[in-house]
Amino acid sequence: MMFSRNIRILTKLTINQLKLTQNVTGQRFLRGARPKIEYKALPTPLTEKEPDPVEMAKKELAELTGGMDLNELKAILEPTKKHKTQLPATTKEGDTPTELQTEQETPPGLQPTYNLAAYVNKSELLQNFIKMGVDLSAIEKRKGLAQFVLTLDMEKDVHPRLLFLQDHGVPAEYFGELITKNPLIFKVDLDDMQVRVNYLEAKRFSKVQIQRILTLNPFWLMFSTKRIDKRLGYFQKEFSLRGDDVRYLCSKQPRLITYNMQHLADATFCVREEMGFNKEEIKVLLLSKPRLWMLKPDDLIERFAYAHNEMKLSHQMLLQQPEILTSREFRLRERHEFLKMLGRAQYDPDKDMYISPKALVEGNNHHFVRKVAKSDMETFELFLKSR
């Protein structure tokens, strides 16, 4: 009984299926008759100690700043006039910022506050940020960044770095989003930024690929070349990628390369051990839909379980149309059950009335009902109310 409680089970597993897994020591067959990789209990004991919050903060800071520790970050910020403030340390969108005490410069006549709107009339920098489309309210929500932004000098800190990005192909219309996500880019040394671009050129990244990387990942230039090289080596070795594959992956989803490493390891374990894809299939899935590795593993396995167990989509079909795994499980369930009610839940391309699984998750409800289900919104709304 303890074993059955401790293993992570695909959703909707029946009691009989569970007993079957217990009869075969440590094994689960995820593809019907085809035996898959041995499934083990959770990789860490359930009694594992809570992680040390201080160590977690240090790791998160290192992820954000390309491996720098707190002292190195302080040296880069080079404060001149001091007051206590806080800087966030986070590697992923949605992470809870870790509060780190440091000292910053406060421009004369401006008092510390979390409300940047109070300074807009007095600050030419904030006015320029607004013109570029920077979301000041988003910056305020991350503790310490509001005060940090007020220390910036438009000519000394901002213009040179924006010109650098523009010279390497980043369109000006993306500046607002980039600054909103990572205003700390304005304290990265320009020489370091150039070295990091030179590294990509030395690794035979094209100008277009470098442009995509710098445009789509505002944190890339905060990672040292040593750290980026280690990350690229990880992906090449872990997924048996060629050089062209690595360059393609970096330009297709640049955020993946600087993502939290433990999260990536958990996602890979989920895809391999729990979903049952083999090595070659994992490589195909990574290159075709790398965003799957940035989803929560629990959400990913939930979507896979529904698509594979309830919709009867094979691994090969999921490889061909991985978009199905990017849709939330409740949306999959809602639309599949509606098609099932209409007698149109047919996903085999060799049979009549075939419906592409990809089409199932595309577009809004109106598009789905009209174009895919060939029905009307009134019927769909009545179906939703009766569920």
C-alpha cells in the first residue's frame, strides 16, 4: 500500500491497472503492448527535508545574473549615494522574488517609494520609458526595482545599451517589453555584453539567430559565456543534439537555455519516465515544441494522460502534433467531450470524419464550434451548462 501511495500515477489509472503495476516489480507499460522504460518511485523520498531558503536565494540570484554572487552584484551596481533597498533574484517568470538587501543611489530630491507614477512628471527617464512602452506598474511589483530604475541615467546607462541591442538587430518596438522584464540589463558592462555576442558568433550563430536570442530573452546577456557554454553543452549531451540542432533550439526558444536547471531536469524525467517517450522521440519533441520543457511537470503529465488515455492519441500522433500538450487539460476535456457528444471525436487520419488534434486546441470557442465541431454556440453553451 505504501508503494502505491508513493508513486506518481498517470491520472485516471484504475484499481485493476494499479494492481497490474504492482505485480510487475517497478515496471509500467505506457504504450499498451509495447514495454517501456522501467518506472520507479519518486526520485526523492517523501520525507525529504525542506530546501534551505538561503541556499535557494543564492541559486536564484546566480541564475538571474549569470553566476554572480551578491558581492559581485554589489560591485557592478557601484552605489554612490546610499539608502537601503531591495533587488529581486529570480530566474523564471512567476517565481517569487527573493529579497536581497543592497545599497543604491537615490537621485537628489526624490524619496524612496514603490509608486513610480509619482515621479513621472519629474523624471525624463520615466517619461522616455513610457514612450517606449515600459510597464512601470510591473516593475513596481518586483521589490527594489522601482528604486533601482530611479538611479539610472538616461545618457550614461540607458542609451548605450539600447544602441548596442539595436546594432545587433533588436527592433526598437521590443525595447518596452525588454526593459519591463529586465531593467537590470542597464547595469551589465557593455564590454561583457559584447563578449557574450562574440561568443555566439564564434559558435557560428547567424545574425538572425543572435537577433532572435537577444530579442526574445532579455536575460541572456546577463549570463557569462562560461555559464552559457555549460548550458549549451548540457542540451547537446542530454538530448544528443548536433551543433545545428543546438543553434536551432537556442533561436527557436531562447528562454529555455537560461531556464531553471532543476525544472528542466524534472521536465525531462516526466517526458521520459512518466510519459514513456524514448530517446529519439524526446529529441524530436524538444526541437518541435521546446516550450513543453518550461511547463510545470504536473500540468504536462495531466495533459498527456488525458490525451493518451481518454482521447486515445498515440505517442506518434503526439509527436506529429505536440500542440495538444500545450493546451490546458480542462480545455482538452471540454472540447473532446463536446465532440464525443456529437459523435465526431475521431482522431484517426485513416478513417472518415477525421479531426486533427491540433485543430482541437486552436482558436477560441467560436472558431472551434463553427469550424471544427461543425455545430453552433447555443448547442455548445447548453452542453457546458449540463456538464
